[in-house]
Amino acid sequence: MDQASLSLAEAARLLSITEEEAAKLARFDGRVPLEAARDRAGASTLELARELARAREEVGRLSGQLKEVRATNLRLQKEVRNAGEERRRLTEEVLELRAAAEERLMLMERVERIAYVEQTLAESEAELEKLRNRGLLARLLNR
């Protein structure tokens, strides 16, 4: 067994590739030289380093977005609290206005009753005055 080379199965397992891909690296005797395996592993390492750098950039970008989302979330939560306080204030104001409207309605009903009583009183006074005038006229005519 040649120490400077690997079988296709060993190379495939070591490099995490298929045996067909390992066969492309093999010599005429079907064994993969250690130098070729190192070169492939180095290329894989370089690819992994590039992918890691891209992943770090993505993490940085996503981290920035997360900070923006958190800031927006805090702002929206504050707006929700303020809106809740405003809603409570408006509800209290509506209840006060409703109470004032009910009080005004009661006062208007009282005014209407007073107006009715005044009208009835005026009619009664007019009738009384007519009766007095008739009595005075009757007295005058009887004398």
C-alpha cells in the first residue's frame, strides 16, 4: 500500500465528496495522491472561508435589521401606550359629555313643564279677568 496516496473511498470520506469526484483526482492506478487531496482540501477550506465571510456579512446585516426592528417595536409600543391613554381620556370625555347632555335634557324638560304651567296660569288669569270683567259689568248693569 502506497503511503503517499489514498484509496477512492478514503479520499471521498476525508474530503466529504463522492467517490466519482474522488476518481477525478486519482492517478492512473486509481489512488488519490495526498498532494491532490491537500489541494482539494485547501480549496474547500478557501471556499469555506469565503462562505464564512459571506455568512458574517449576512449576520452583520441581519443584526442591523434586528436593531432597527427592535427600535421600531419600541416606538410602536410607546405609540400603543399613548393611544391607549388617549382612548381612555376620550372615553372619559365622551362620558362627561353624555352626562352633560342628559342633564341638559332634564333641564329642557323642566323648562317645558314650567312653560306649560306658565301658559296654563296665563290662560287661567285671562279667564279670571274675563269673569271679573263680566262681574263688574253685571254689577254695573244691575245698578
